[in-house]
Amino acid sequence: MKKKMLALSMAVLMAASLAGCSSGTKEAETTAAASEAGTEAAESKEETKADAAEEEKTAEGGSLVVGTNATFPPYEYYEGDEIVGIDVEIAQAIGEKLGMEVTVEDMEFDALIPALASNKVDIVAAGMTVTPEREKSVNFTDSYATAAQVIIVKKGSDIASSEDLEGKILGVQLGTTGDGLASEIEGAQVERFNKYFEAIQSVLQGKIDAVVIDSAPAKAFAEKDENLVILDEALSSEDYAMAINKDNTELLDKVNAAIAELDEEGTLDEIIDKYIPAE
């Protein structure tokens, strides 16, 4: 009987010991799980805070989608895969002033105003001349540069001035100020290209007689090819400005304020002089 009682007592003690062990393990596992969950929760909270801060930053500044035609050096052109130039740097400087992230979209020149009207872009910065016709469709910012329309010909051409353009074939970029001016030259035939480069190649190949083009890109093309000559006569003088949707007067006011600051600081002159050094 004593042996049976002793055996039973030993069994009870072993059972209690095992129960204690099991309870301790479960408690440890529970504590570890809770700790891990707490760490994950803290990390998730920090990530949420970071995301919220980023969203708040974006909401405060927002983005500025800039439409351009990157075939117009030195105002906008490709350097490798990157679009650079006067307009691009000014747009980026405006974006910095407004706390906005700038994205540049390249498209055909005659598609820029329609893209602005349909809100595909927020602003057009493309060496665009302020004209009464364009002012019917868009609002223009304050001017940031002055340019001229000139005539570029192949070396040895018999064209010495605008008076020699009658009966000649003139190349222009579609939708530009040069397009409008060339169309007014009596007796001249106008051939339109999507890119200035195409017009320049045509004049070098003898397919057309001259190109009506803005003075800055004309100079850039002539510097690269000694067979191109820019006539001394300017067909017009004009102001460049950025275009904004007529319904977005708030953005217009902000951009004009930024342009005024950049002008006062001398930043506009620095950017332009970087690409068009004073002679």
C-alpha cells in the first residue's frame, strides 16, 4: 500500500512539473510574440508617418507638368536622354520657388496649346512667342526673354535679304512664329517641318532655299555647321513667355511672382547667359 501511495505521489509531482514547464514555455512564447508584434506595429506606424509626411509635402507643393518641344536649342533640346536648355532651367527654378516637382513632357510644337487646353500639361515652356492669336487660347506669363526671327541660308546662296525671298522655297517649323511670317512673304513658297533640324537639313541638301527661324537656335545651328549663314536682317523682334491654361489664373499669378523674383535675383540672366553668352 505504501508503495502504491509513493508511486501515486511521484506521478502527481511529475504531472505538476510538466504542467509548469508547459505553462512557462507558452508564457515565454506569448511574451516573444507580443514583443515582435509591438516592434512590427511601431515600424508600421513610423512608415505610415513617413508616407503621410510625403503626401502632405506633395499636397502642399504638388507637381508642375511642363510641355515643350525639345528641338529648339538652346531653349530646349536633348543632351543624351535628358531634356535641357534655357526654358527647362527656368521652369525648374520656378518649380523650386513654388515648392513643386517639375516634370518635362516633350511633344510636337503644334500640339502644345491643345495639350494645355486639355490639362495634359500645366504650363508650356517652349520658346513660345506672345502673339494676339495665341492669347485667344492661353494666358501668357510675363516675358522672360526677347528674340528675333532671322533667315538662315546655305553658304553661297544668292539670298542676301528678305527682298530676295520672292519665288523661293522657305522652310519653317510648323506652328511657329516663323511659319506665320514666312506665309506673309509675297511670292514665296512655304514648306513646313515638324522640327527645325529637318528644315536645316533640307536647306543644306538644296531642297529648299532658306529657313525662317528664331535667332538663338539659328546661331546654334550655324555654330555647328560652317555651311550655314545667318543674314544680318531680322524679320521681327518678339517676346518669349510661358503659356498657361486660361482657367488657371491662380497658377499664372504664382508663376509670374516666381519669374519676378528670379529676375530680381539675377537668376534669369544667369541661365540665359549660360546658354547664350553675351558677345
